[in-house]
Amino acid sequence: MPVETKTTCPYCGVGCGVIATVGDDGAVTVRGDPDHPSNYGRLCSKGSALAETIDLDGRILHPEIAGRQSTWDEALTLVAEKFSAAIAEHGPDSVAFYVSGQLLTEDYYVANKLMKGFVGAANIDTNSRLCMSSSVAGHRRAFGSDTVPGSYEDLELADLVVLAGSNLAWCHPVLYQRLAAAKARRPGLKVVVIDPRRTMTADIADLHLAIRPDTDVALFAGLFSHLVRSDAVDQNFVAAHTTGFAEAFAAAVSFPEALERTGLPAMQLREFYRLFTQSEKVVTCYSQGVNQSSSGTDKVNAILNCHLATGRIGRPGMGPFSLTGQPNAMGGREVGGLANMLAAHMALESAEDRDRVRRFWQTPTIAGRPGLKAVDLFQAVAEGRIKALWIMATNPVVSMPDAGAVEAAIRACPFVVVSDILKETDTARHAHVLLPSLGWGEKNGTVTNSERRISRQRDFLPAPGAARADWWQLAEVGRRMGFARAFAYERPAEIFAEHAALSAFENHGGRDFDIGAHAGIGSAAYDALGPFQWPQPAGRAEAETRFFAEGGFYHADGKARFVAVTPADADRTNAAYPFTLNTGRIRDQWHTMTRTGKSARLSAHIAEPFAELHPRDALEIGVAPAGLVEIESPLGRAVVRALVTDRQARGSLFAPMHWNDQYAAKARIDALVPPLTDRVSGQPASKNVAVAARPFKAAHYAFAVSQAKPEALDAAYWAIARAEGGWRMELAFDTAADDWAGWCRRTFALPEDIEPLGYADRQTGEIRLAFFDGPRLLAAFFLAKEPVAVARNWAIAELAAEHPDLRRRFSLVAGRPGADKPDPGATVCACFGVGINQIVAAVRGGCHGVEAIGAALNAGTNCGSCRGEIRGIIEGCLATAAE
């Protein structure tokens, strides 16, 4: 009988419930959990494809020391000895952990306890520093604690939802669908999108504010001033529950200054200020466009000031809402996974809190000062101050700013441990000790989503090879370092119970994070634990909770703080680097593609790295649509495909951060980002980078498909992606090969005795080759002097097709499908594999709305992330037909 397991998605901070089913044949299928209060059965494209990413291809299944297989005992003993030796010779600050929002809370807890409580240093930081630490800092400045006041339900109850620096449709798709459904039910619900780029999220916006990069402080400081002058301040709330109002107002900017700095039309700015002033129920959701900035904390506080001034906080349908990027960034915050925090939301700078945690952990020492934040941590590695480094569940060689320097630092570090699930990542290749961790479906623990909801991730697959949980690895090292009593964990339930007990320890309502109701949880109750929202102190029934409607902030006087913020100069461009680069995510890939890159379906929508640029900018620098563009900063260069679109503002580029050295030749975009950070939070500024852009000129371009993954690609530019039945490649060459058939044989490991079917056109320079083994296509190669025009999805499908006769094979060489097999076109809906040509045909057949397309093709009916794109195709078709 098939076995079902309720678990949680391992991607973004929405924290969707998933039901995984293991069939009698061992095959895994997934669907959304209709009972989970985060998603009510919805899943995005990434969540829907989870079963496609859990194979063992590329997995590390045994510990390795210097590239050779070892036992766990040998590897862990070496790790303990190296860390202990560094501490003995150079002090506790000579070692560091760099961890991840991909860890479960139990893993995070043990790592933090080991470093801060027993090593005695605070050099543990996390890749969550790169995505939400400005929000943490802003919360702590304003509220006295890192508290997210509201719940997802507030998006559905609001009269106005402001999305600041958030491409919700692509980065938090299930929340986007909840919002879109609420707007469909209540058309009076208004949505404002604040983003320099017109993203798919703007599809449901009543107002899109295309502000200049990094001018959010001016926008919201101007709003604050407008609220005061419009008599929209809740005087009772301000007087009873806040301090610092006068100072914040004195620093606020006038309407003309906000107008000048943001670059918005006056009518748009006035309309935004009017909507915010006149809408009682307002939710402001903000994400990386706010956080990833050298003024990120000030941006957060500028938003919080507006909600505090109007008392729109902690009540249904109103409040500021930080949308976290990773599945367990919140869990990491709860256990003190940041270098400047203690466990259970206690303050590292507080002697009282340090003593409380020290006594609870029964350790003779505890870290006495903040540790190194991510950028500073890797700078310390580069300078030789860190002698032993343990990296867990993250890939900083791709994701950190100045990624090339980070790679050089890791390479030069005397001792590097990497715990991961894959053997070949850009970071793992530099490990002295490589430890095999458990992946999604094998892990067992908890995660916390953006609305403070704790959910279980449960295992439904056996641990492959010798892979073990991250918490177990840490505990075993702690034991070997002489701390056996403190790390005598046998199962994750014990760790969660201790974490819950610490949250309640000497907490009489003075700290926000309290899950003391679970302090005595046993294995059976832990296994059955359903999703719940914190706080849940001992003796209190489980309930949905909002904070601060009646004050009760966590500063000593119980009052919130208005923070005076002043806009900074946001323009970093100059004559040598005249463009502003904005980095971010795309719809179907996750972080550095170590998991989502395994799915052919998730690579079908966007298969190679790209940069969006405005048509006039492309024309001026000589970059053709679908050509290649070289982007350069003082730190490095990248080569990506040009996506020419008027969604992008003039003078700006957008490039995704996902691609790494396993999937592209030169596309680690964070290698171009300088290590500039926010002065308060330490969060890197990844959205405002001065760069130059120019065409990347190639002599030849190519597209190829192959059943076998090429071992190496000898090309000036290449990007590779999984495809159904094999692999797809985009290529460019500086010079022509002497023998293209020979190049194909070497690259695709083809038998020498197989002769290609194909042709070469000397006049146009086109070459097309196909290699068959009987009726089976092994590889096809299409070369031209311009970007290759070939029906890509159709060509990919031919890898799995039978080719019994020459006619069928020649149609492949021609690059055009026959009438019996139409080309679906570029993928629009990844969930159902629907292409643009299919949508266009449906429009011509009378489907003139997104719902009609969904009924005919299923496109847009699952996660809905493609609905904006579908609407654009429909409008384009109808506009063309009307001409």
C-alpha cells in the first residue's frame, strides 16, 4: 500500500505543507497538503517538482578526507582535533561555522550551542544574513525584539497591500495566489507594487511604483511626513506605546524631496500616499529589495515608522510583514543562528541574557561579544585569522558577494569542512573534509515560516549510504571535543524539547519567543506534531497570534521606538560603470541550483543565465535581442543571454543569482557584487551594483541536445540544463572547429563508428548534425553565425522519441517539427509543461482569458506563477488581431 507522509517544502519562507506518497514500487509523488494553514493545498512549480530532485545522482554517500573515502569516526575525529588544535593555539575566535536557512531548527540549535556555548565564540553566521538580517535589525531597533507581528491571513483581510521590493509572484508564489484570490473576491482590495523593475507581480497591481534603486527610505520617509501633515497619525497609540516620534518626523523628507529622489511621477506618488492614508487596513510586505541594501535597516524602519504612526499593527489586516527568503530563516533566528544573537531571541549584548543561557546550557563559558557577520567572516578567512571553517548546507562560492574572493579565501583556509548532500558544488570542491548530510525526504525536524508557524519536516525515505543528519554530525564533534554530556542527543525530539525549554526558561512574558508548551515533548508527540504558530507558552492553548495591537513592545519601557532615518545617495554608477545591476531570483530555480537544477521541468522555462535590459540601452551598446551580453564590475565579469524588454528601466540590468560553474561558463553573478554591507545589519547590498555592459561577440552560436551529459564543454560561452531524456546546451565559440563532427564526438562521448546525419551551408555558415544509434537519437548539434533559430522544446522531445526512418531523422536535422508533431514553443507553465505556441493556438481558438486558457490547457491552474505571463500573451495576440 502507498504510504503518505505530511511534511514541509524545503524552499522559500512560505513554509507550505506537502504530502509525500511513496508507492509500492518506491516511486515518490507530492501534492500540497490541503490542511496546512500556510498553503491549503497549493504548491508552486518548485514544490510540485520536489519528487524530481530526490534522486541519488551526484550525492555524496560517504565521508571523504582529501578526496578519499573514510569512516565517520575517522572524519569526525579529525574535525574535532583540528578545531580543538586551532582553539588551543589561536583562541576560540580562530574557528567559525557558516550555516544555512536550509538547516532544520534542530541542526541550527546544536550548531549555535556548540559554537557560542562551548567553543566560547560567536563566529557562527548564516546565509540568512544575505536575505533578512536587515529586517531583524529593524525589528530589534523598533520593537526591542525580532518579532514579525502578523499572519498570512492579513494579506487577505487588508484593504491595501503594499509589496515593497518583493516579486511575490515568482519568489513567494503561494502567497501571491492567496493575495490574487482575495483580490478576485474583493475587487476593492488595492495592491501597490514598489520595484524598479516591472515584474510578474505587477500583473495584479493597481499601482506600480518604479522607483530608482535604493530610494525606499525617501519614499517611506516622505509617506511618514505626509501622514503627519494629513492628520492621519493615531495620536493615542503614539502617545501610549511609542517614543521618538518628534525626532523621526524631524528627519522625514518633504514631498518634493521624495519626488526628486525616487524619480516617480508626481501623480503616482500622490496616489500612493493617498491610498495609504485613507485605507484603514494596510499590510506592507517587504523582502529582498528592501533588505539587500547598504541602507536596508533604515528602509525597514522607514516602513515600520509609518505603521507605528498610524497604529496599523497587530490587528487583522494591518501591519508590516517581512517575507523571509528561506524555509528556515526564522528557525535560525529563533535559535540565535546569527553572529550577533543568542538563542531563544535573547540578546548577545545583554549580560543578563548571556548568563541565563550559560546557566541553562551548564557551560563554564559563553561568547561575550558578537561574532563575525558573513562578509567579515570570509574576510577573516582570507586574512588567515580563521584557521578552521565548517560550512553547512550552503554554497557561498556562488551566493556571497565578491564570490571570487570568497572562493580564494576558502581555498587558502588551513582546514575546511563542508557538510552537504552533493559532492560537486562550487564550495564542496575546496573541502578538506566532506561530510554527507541528509536531504529533503530523509531529514527529520522542524522549520519556521514567515508567519512564525512551526511545522515538521518528516523523513519518508531511507538515509542513502552513510549520510547522517547535520545535528548528529555536530553533536558527535562536540562529544569528541570534550563536551559529551551537553551533546548526548539521540533523536531530534530531544533537541526540540531543549530548544522549547530554553525559550521558556526564566521567561515571564518578557521575551516574545516562548514555546514552553512543548518543553516536555516526547518522541511520539513530536512525530505527531502539527503546524502551530508561536508563541505558545506552557499552559496556554494553541492559538493564532498577532503582536503589538495594544502595545507590549519588548524594550525595557514596553514602548516601540520610532527611528529617525535619512535618505542616502543611492546612485553608484560612474562613467566607467554606467549601469545599475540588480540581482535576484527567478520563478523555477532555487538559490544555487544544487537541487532544482536536477529537474528538467524546472529548467524548461528559463534554461540559461540572462540579463534583462531596456531596448534603448540594448540598441545603444549594440546588444541584439537573444544575443550575449558581457557584464563587468571592478571585481569580475559574467557572460549571459540578453533579454531585451521594456519591463526593465533604462540604465538598469537584472540578472539572476542562481547559475554556478556546474551549469554555465561564466555566470556567477555574485562575483560582480562588491562586499558593501548595511552598517547596522551587516547585510550585503546585492540590488545596486555599478557595472558596465557590452556585447559579447562570438564567431558562432550553437544549440545542442544530448542523452549523455558532456564532461567538458570547449566553448567561449556555454550553459547546460537538464532536459527530458538528457541535456540541452546553449553555446558560443570564438573560432570555428576544424571538425565539428569530431567536436561532437569528444563532447558527447559518442562512438567513433557512428556517422552523423546532417548538412553544412557554406553561404550561411549553418551546420546541423544528428547522431543516431539505430532509431535512438544520441545527440543533435545546430550551429549558426547568429543565435540559433531552432524549435528547442521540440528538439529536446526528440531525445525520447523513436526515429525509425530517414524522413523523421531529416526533419530533426532541419530543426523544424513536422505537421504531425507541432512545436509547443518556449515553456510558459512549468507545472504542466505548456508552451507559448500552445497558448497562442488556444487564444486563436477562442480562449481570450487566463481562466479559459487554464480550462483548455491547465496552464496557470496549479501555482499560478505564470498567470501574468499568460495574460501578456493573450493581450499581445488580441492586440495583433485588432491591427
